[in-house]
Amino acid sequence: MPTPDQLYDQAIDLRDAGDKPAAIAKLEEALAADPNFTIGHGMLARLYVDLGEAEKAIAHAQKVVELEPDDAFSYTALSVIYVRCGRIPEAEHAKAMAWNKQHGFEE
């Protein structure tokens, strides 16, 4: 059975070949093996937003923040997903959280 990292690599190849639904299936398989596979959640957020599935994209981006709450980039990525989903107030909040994390401030 492939590891989550191997499934991720396969998903990237599928995405690069233009088959985003197949890439999503590989990433979902990786998350079934390891629900805390952060990079998988991040890539799913990007793929789902590309396919217009905003709620799924946001859920995966939020999971990245949940798994890496002290990482400023996680909040930045969440902000970008919110923007791409048209949720500007939430994007601004996530951006502020990223700035706070980057500069050592708490919420």
C-alpha cells in the first residue's frame, strides 16, 4: 500500500496532467491513511477551490490551520482560499492572524 507521501506525489502528477478529480481522489486516499497529513489538506484546498467547491476548499484550509496553529503560512494560505471563494471578511481575519503569528503576537 502506498504511503501518504507517495499518494501525494501521484496526485501532483495527476494535477499536472490536468486530471484534478483523480488528484483529489489520490489525496483523499492519503488522508484516509493519515487524517493529519497536512500537505494533503493544503493541496486539497487548492484543488477544490479550482473546481469551485468552496466549502470543501475552506474546510481543508481550516484543517491545515488546526494542524499547524503556530505557522503563519497556514493562515496566509487560508486567507488566499477565502479570497478565492469570495469570503473577504474571513480572508482579512486570516491575514491578520498570519501577521500576528509572524510577529509573535497572540490572537
